[in-house]
Amino acid sequence: MSALKGLRVVELGQLLAGPFCGQLLGDMGAEVIKVEPPGAGDPMRVWGQGEEKVQWEVVARNKKSVSANLRIPEGQALVRQLIGKADILIENFKPGTMEKWGFSPEALLAEYPGLIIARMSGYGQTGPYSNRAGFGGIGEAMGGWRYIVGEPDRSPSRMGISIGDTLTATYGCMGVLAALHHRSMTGHGQVIDAALYESVLQVMEGLVPEYDHGGFIRERSGSILPGIAPSNVYICKDGEYMIGANKDSLWQRLAEAMGMPDLGTDPRYATHLARGHNQLELDELINAWTATLTVDEVDALMIAYSIPAGRVYRAPEMLEDPHFQAREAIIEVETERYGKLKMQGAFPKMSVTPSSVRSPAPSIVGQHNSEIYGGLLGMETAELDRLKAAGAI
């Protein structure tokens, strides 16, 4: 049995923050009913890289799709019925949108006191910026992430994925799980207010107190974390390899693996602070060594000397790796549009109530209208036909 089996989620969000929160809850066993606008549906259906857009197959797995036009009263009334059957409501619209549609948390909690409402937005539901539009990249910029990512002599870089959105979704999911525990004791639901910029801010380590206490401002540092050495990607004869020996005992073992044991006690490198001061020359020294070896040869040495290290993977290497296979880190899902498709599994691993992918992403907008509206809400075919004719579904 899955951990959240028996719980029902209504997902009103679009693009990534809300839907990723729904994906996490769905992987843990919740029934997720995704509400999409009639017609094109969630824009995520056509997002992603490559010629064929398959990202939807990940973010919409374990979900049922219903269509509803939230901009007209008939659609709003229909979704309100759905919310009444749910334990959890997810949304990531611009603040004020839900209220405009008649779905204010105050009204919903007055009618459904056990409801848990997870709200994800750029700046949160309160404060002077709350009514501004916000995307993940904006949250990354305001939360401090973008400024410190990239090479020192260039403009800020992005990570290559929408980390601001997925971080916010993860905090939203965390809030839902905490709220479920509170509800189990009190019977009362609550609102989770997860802001993009705050979710990024939360993982910024000592960035704020370092400035507050000592006036220190973190800057872009490329592939290194200043003062943490050696910890970098090094060039081998046939590729790149990551080594993290940024601890005195680990550095001593790395020096031995390199055949230069005296470097382990050399005053320039023997301590954490010394290595930090001499970080660039230390990286050059290690690079000169790795350049004489293949990735396989360096890897074998790192394993033999028990040094944290690893290959720099792309998707092809992940699919071939026996550890990924043994832990089912990548699974194969039979999708409706693309047949068998490999994707990341459901994490974290749970010993008694494992998460899983139980159903593929719905290929059609409103694919489960009959099942949900007809079965869960008990609506007759004639009524569904009327709603369709009115543009509500």
C-alpha cells in the first residue's frame, strides 16, 4: 500500500510548481485529479526539450485529467463540487485569481474545514509584491540563486532546469504532509503559502548571515565553491570526473592515490583553510595528474582509496549504470502516446509504503471526465452534455 492511499488531491495549477507538487503526492499514492482548461489543456503538454515533448509524461503521471473552464460560473461550480470531495487542493495561479473565481481559502475552509490548500506563487500571498506575476527564474533571481551561478566574468547563468519551481513544489508538498498530521490531531485543514523566492532563499546556506555579520557578499565562482577544496570536476584523457576530497583525511588519501603522499602534509594544503587559500593552484595540480589517466583509471583509484568521487553523467550514462538499474532509479512506463518511456522513478525509497508510478500521464484533456464527474460526482450524461455545450468542460 502507498503512504497516501485514500487521499484525494484536486490540482488546479499549470506549468510546473503546482503540477510537480501534484506529481510528488501522486507518486506517494494520493489520487490526483488534475483540472485542465478545455481545449489545449496545461501548457506543460507541449513543453520540454527535443523534437517530441515528453516532459508531460513525467509531471502528469499518476493523475486523472478532467476539463473545466474556471472563467465561467458553470465551470467554477463544477470544480467547487470536486473540491468538496478532496482532502487537498493545489494551485499556483497569480494571487487573487482563486478569490476572483470564488475559491478564496476563507470561503472554502468555512465550507470544508478539513481541506488543506497548497498555494504556490512568485512572492507569496501577502506583502507588497504579492500581486506581481512570478516564474521560477524570477524567484531564483530574487532568492539569491542566480547571482552566484556562473563564471565570475560573465552574467549570471541558470542551472539548466526550473529549480525554483520544483523547490517551491517540494516545500509545498512538505507543507501538505505537515498539515495532514495536524489535521489528524485536530480535524482542521489550513493554507500552505509557498513562495518561489522564499523556497530558493531557504537553500542559500549562509548567504544572508555572512553578509549580516561580516559584510561578505558571495560572488559567482564558476565550478568551485570558494574555500572548499579540492572539490571540482577534473579533466581526464577521455572525459571529465568529479572529485570531492575537501576534508583533511580525504585530502591525505587523495595525495596517496596520486602517488604524492607528501602533499597530504604540505603546509600549503594540509588544512581546510590552507587548501582554501591555495584552491586554484591545488586544482591545477590535480588536473595535471588526472590528465595523465582515463576516467576508468581515476575512478578505480578513488574507489580503492574510499574518496567521494564520481563520473559526470548525462542521460545515456544513467541508463547504462548498474547502480541506477539495481535501485530502479530510472523506470520504464508504458505511456499512451509514446509507448514504453524511461523516466526517473519515485523517490525517496520507503520500506513499508513505497511510492510508485501506477498510471501514465493522461494523453487527452478531460480524459477522465466521465469517471470523475459521472462516477465521483454522480452527474448524468445529459448534464455533462449540457456543460460541454456551454463550454464549461
